[in-house]
Amino acid sequence: MITEQQLLDFMLETAYKPMTYQELEQHFGIEDAAEFKAFLKLLNQLEDEGRIVLTRTNRYGVPGRMQMVKGRLQAHAKGFAFLIPEDREHPDVYIHANDLKSAMNGDTVLVRVTSKGPEGGRLEGEVIRIVKRAVVQVVGVFQSQEVYGFVIPDDKRINRDIFIPRTGFNNAVDGQKVVVNIVSYPEGRAAAEGEIIEILGHKDDPGIDILSVIRKHQLPEAFPEEVIEEAEQAPDSITEDEIIKQGRRDLRGLNIVTIDGEDAKDLDDAVNVERLPNGNYRLGVHIADVGYYVRENSKLDQEAYNRGCSVYLVDRVIPMLPHRLSNGICSLNPQVDRLTMSCVMEFNEQMKVVNHEVFTSVIKTKERMTYKNVYKILEEEDPELIERYSELVDDFKLMKEIAMKLRDMRMRRGAVDFDFEESKILVDEEGKPVDIVKRERTVAEQIIEEFMLAANETVAEHFHWLKVPFIYRVHEDPDQEKLQNFLGFAANFGFHVKGRGNSIHPRALQSLLEDIQGTKEQTVISTMMLRSMKQAKYDSEMSGHFGLAAEFYSHFTSPIRRYPDLVIHRVMREVFENGGALPENRQEYLASRMPDIAQQSSERERVAVEAERDTEKMKKAQYMLDKVGEEFDGMISSVTSFGMFIELENTVEGLIRLSMLTDDYYHFDDQHMILIGERTSKIFRIGDEVKIRVARVNMDEYTIDFEMVDMKPRQERGPGAGFGGGSRREGRDGRGGRDSRGGNQGGRDSRGKGGSGGNRGKNGGRAGQQGASGTESRGGQSFGFGSGKGGYNSPGGSSTGFAEGGRGGHSGQGKGRKKKTSKSGVFVGEQAAQAPSGNPAKGGEGSGKRKRKPKGKSGGNGMAAFVRKKKK
């Protein structure tokens, strides 16, 4: 019998050329009917999975040898997409909207690489085959046309409406949020067809917005009955016989406490500290032993695997485990016995771990502390709280000392510590947002954060050297191109980083974060740095954690809300029970399971993050809905070719579009990230404080538009005026303005060819011939952070063009040049040649005699800045 691996290995051989079914049979010597049938079944299976390809000439081969790549599609609302290859070493592939066939966001596809960009730029490709559909159901607003209808998807990455025949209405009416089951997928110009399977309610009804997000991301809500039944079997307490039988270390006499938020109910971590006689520190981190109650392959375990993690939406939590466990026997409530997994570490003065132990234990926490009260004890020296917790005050002070030293050690090592401001949205009983407050990251939160980081590192290293199957938390080094782009971006603000490309150590990036601390540019530079990095994920192989500058890292400390933590708890206990090693059969089984668990957990985490962002964006827009017309102070957080984003004190962000800057015509300088007024030379830059008025809120897109307060209307250009606003008669040297205002768009078409720079090419100075179009850049719309476009690791992008006409002037010579991609991903085309005033300035060499300017026409130097999608 030919195995799957034998067949794939043969096709991967260098000498292999695609063979027909008959040729493969002959090669492997298949003769009897049973083998024929099994072999054909294997070929069909591998083809269905996209692991081999059947060509038009009926020959089989592997995608990698045929200029094809298999991966997951990440679509963008603008229509294009990126292929995220299964092969981690393979770069992402850009796919134009016209080359997607009928593929949709999340689909597993085979893509043929068709071209590479100039000078080793990005790969481009086309979808050849859809291996597996990801979109099965769609949430959106129903619109009826009597005999048929359409559902407009909430997910803007699905940019075609779903056709609903009359028979698929199922009593839905106009304006209702519905869930649609896809019956047939789009083909050519034909839309996808579906039937309505659930009516959520009218789109404006209370609670429907959050429910729509839950359905959109297919988040599970209620637990299946069999899962609840298993959870109900968990005991309410622990017996002494149980503790003795398991051989757990008894830590109930130690000063162990939990420190959590005031509203937390699932307390899964507790800590204690001690100063040793030799001057060293001892830190104990004790985590609820959830794996003891959630057995491998049980109904509870299968449900936890499917959910992957708890999801924290604005007004609710969708838990990974039933409350019977998470808030009951697995919650480390005060003054009750609880089973735990403990990691006890001894640190010297340099905060190096000189000794550690990992073991099963039983604890009884002394107090249920809150971040707020610990902060008041340590920073405000609240007399009432100090009296109330007098037995623990010295422990809290020692915790602070240890945590601050651990943090200093991490910073010296080179960990990158992003200090973004986070907000909490407060809602009423109907889910309406009533306030947005900033989350405070006090010393109390830092204590727990540092202690959990230390335990996660120690556990990861301990089990790595035992060579047992494990799940690690990894963060790969940044992509060199993205990192270089970021370094250039930071340099525009005067901040420089030592190193080049992959040789840059995370310590250098942390130094930059320290340099920008408290500056106007802090938020945008931190955000762009984060976008230049890859997303952390789970993996069965340890490859280091760039952001933490750690060689080993895992997630061990939250088994109630993260499935990888639960899995490694079970591995740890099994290792302890077998004397420090796993039986061979278990070693092989777990080794085969870990890659799948890691991938599933990473995908579920990504879904959770997207859902959390969706609800936050939604509720912030809803909060500002009744504030239209009100004025606020804000700060420019980002500048783009289409306007600037303003962040308010409450972290709400809105856009002032270029068209709303009515006192002048503004042009985007992508090199310095500023907007410049062509007549007044007024500049808007990141960090500037401005006063804005809320202009409008779009509750379909959840976007917010601002306008400047007290902005005077602009002066209209004369028909012969260029950039400088020259008069109708003389038209001083200047750059051509907007198309309808005395300047045509430079770069006539999307390929960046010539266009005139004066008033529709007649009255202003004429443009040079080398405008260039922008391109959609993966990694987020240029500097449009906070608007929901792009994200940590998701493809967003913008199409930005900037074409500059030739500079008119006196006689002389100059060479035309065309700039390449700027740091922001925007192409800049510039003609620098000098030419006679009033004449076209061509690219390349140019000279001429001085000529009289025609009356009523402007001089040269026509310029147009514009936004345009790149055609393929």
C-alpha cells in the first residue's frame, strides 16, 4: 500500500516531472484492483486538500514545484486580498480583485504566482482553485425588492451583496439584521445566493449590534447540554484524602493572595513572595489546576478546544469554560482549599533565576485583593487599608520591589514594552454606552504582569529541556522590509535607531520607545512600530519571542480562559506522574497533536481580537452619536493623503477629511507626514492640538467624521493660478491645484503617466510626464491607525498616488528623477528638471531660452496630489 508520505516525497524529488495517473501506477508497481482503488482515493484526497494539483493535461504535481502556493486568503474591503501561505518561509502574495475568482475572505486557496514587483518587490498572483470555503454564514441587513432581496454584509471584506430569492426570505422584512446561509457561491458576475436562517431583529433595536458581531464571527454562546452536565459533576470542595492521594505539596500556610480587577470572578492566579536569608528573592506563582477537572477528550475539553479562549466584548464575556468551573472549584477564592500548579523561582540581586521548581500543589489564599486597593496601599498609603491588611503590607512592598527589578532586567535585556492607552466603555442595561474612561495601568497591574511573565518564561524553558511535546508562545523577528520602512518613518521625526534590517536588536527599539516617551509623536510611532512587527502566535516549536527578548516563552498562567494553558497543564501533570518523562506512546501522540492545537488556538485568538475590536469601534461610534455638533479638544494622531485622524481625550478617534479643511487647499507631504496649505503654507502635523466639532457619525460603517472649529472658507483660485495662488493675469510660479480649481491631476492614469498640472492643462504650468501611482500596501492603510483599517497582523491598505509636474522657471538645465516608494508605502513621482517659465518641464535634460509668458496664464511648476487606486 502506497502511503501519503511516500507519494509526496516522490513528487518533491528534484527529478520529478508531473505524471498521469497511469504513469504513477506504473512507477509504484500497482497491480491488483484493491490497490488501484486505494491509490485513486489517495490522489483524490490530496487534490481536495490542495496538497497536489491536477493539471489541464491530467498530470499530478505538488503546488510548490508548479509556481503555486497554498494558503489562507485575507481580503480587504477595497476588493484586493493577500494570500497568507501555509509555508511560513514563503512571502505573502498580493491578489488583485480581478484575480480572486469567487474566493472570499478566509478561504483556503491555491494561488499561482504571476509576477514579482520591481527590484525584488512583492509577489503578485491569481487564485487557481478554492480548496476550502471559510464563509458559510453571513450576517447583514436585509433589503427586500418584493420578488427577491439582498443582504448587505456587515463584514465589509465581503464586498458583494448576497442575493436572496423570494423563497429564502423566511418572513424577514426590510431593515432587519439577519443571518444568511450561503447556498451557492459567486461565479463570474453572478452574486452569491443564500437563504435567511435567523432573524436577529431590527438593526436599530437594543442589543442587536453586539448580537450581530457574535453571529458574524460565529462565536459560541450557550454551552451544549452534555458540556453543562459534565461541568455539574465537578465537586464544590476538595477532601484531604484527595490531596494526600495526589501527593500535592501543601502550601496552605503561606501568605498567598490573588490580585485582580474589582469585577473579576474567575480568579486563576495567585502569588506570594519572600526575602531569603541569603538576600535572594523567592517568588511563587500558583495557577488553578483546571486540567485536573477538564480531562483530555472529554466533552468539556472538546468544547474548550473549539472555543480556544474567552472573548471579552464590551458588555459581556463569552467564556471558554462553564461558570460552574471558572467561577467555582477552579477559582482561587479566599479561605478555601484549591488545587494548583505552582512555579516557584529564586532570583539573585541581578534578577537571574538561580533555582526553580514546578509542581502540583494545594493552596488557600489569604485575601482576594484588588488592583485598586493594592495601589492605594503602596502609592497612597491609605491608613484604613494598611490597617485592614496589616499582615500583608510588607509582602506588597516586597512584591513591588521584586516586580520593578524584574521589569528593569527585562528592559536591559531588550524587551519592547508598548505603553498604549486603553479605554473601558461603560454601558447601561440596554447596552447603550454612557461613558468612556481610560484604563489605568498602576503599579499593582505591573506587579502581576511581571510575575506572570517570569513564570511563563521559567515553565517554557523547564519543559523545553525535558524535550516533551509542548505549546509555546512565539514572536518571530520582524520582516526586514517592514522594519526598514518603519525606521525611515521614525527618522522623519528625528528619531533614529541603531542597526540595520534583521541585525536590529529589540533593545534598540525599546530605546526608541523610551526616547519618544511623553512626546507628541509617541502614539503614532509606537503604533507604526507595532505594525512593523509580526503577530505573536502559538507553536509546537520554540523559536523565541522577539518582543520580550526571550529565548523561551509559553502561556501557563490562564487555563480558565486560554486553551494552550490548559493543554500544557495536562502535559506538566503527566510528566510529574511519570517521573519526569512521558511514555513513548504518549510522546508520539502529543507530538502529533500539538501543531494542530497551536494553529487552532492562534486562529481562535485572532477571531476573538477581531470581535473585541468590532464591538469597541461600534460602541465608540454609538457614544458619539448624540454628540454631533459638540466641540472637543483633540490631538492629531495620524496624517494621511485623504485627511488627518484626531484622537480625543477619551481615546475616541475621528477623521477630518481633506475636503473639510476649508481655509486652504492642503497637500500631503508623505516624507514628513504633514499637510501643507498651498496659499498660507499652514502645516498640520502629528501631535498638534486642535479644536474639533463632531460633524457626523456613520452607524453603518461605525466611523466618525470631525471638522475644524472656526476654520475660515478658502479663497477661490483664479483660473490661471497654480500652487502659489497666482492671479488670473500673472499666475505666479506655483504648483497646479485640484482638478476643478485650476490644476489637473498629475499622473493621468493609474499607471502614473503624464498629465497637465495647470488649470485642466491650459492655464497653469504644465506638468512633467512621470506621475506615479500608489499601491495598496499590506499592513494597514498608511497611518490611518485607530480607524479600523488594517491592524497588528491583518492586511489593510491604501491606494495613494502623488504626481508632481515639472518645475517651470528660468533657463537652465536639470535632470528629471523619479522617486521610489517612500517610507509610508506611497509612490512619489517628481520631475526636477528646470525649464523655461511657462513651458512644460520634461523629464531628463532640458534647457531653453527665456520666453514671454502668455497673458493670463500661470508659470510652470504645476502639481497635483490625488488619491487613486492602482489598476492591474
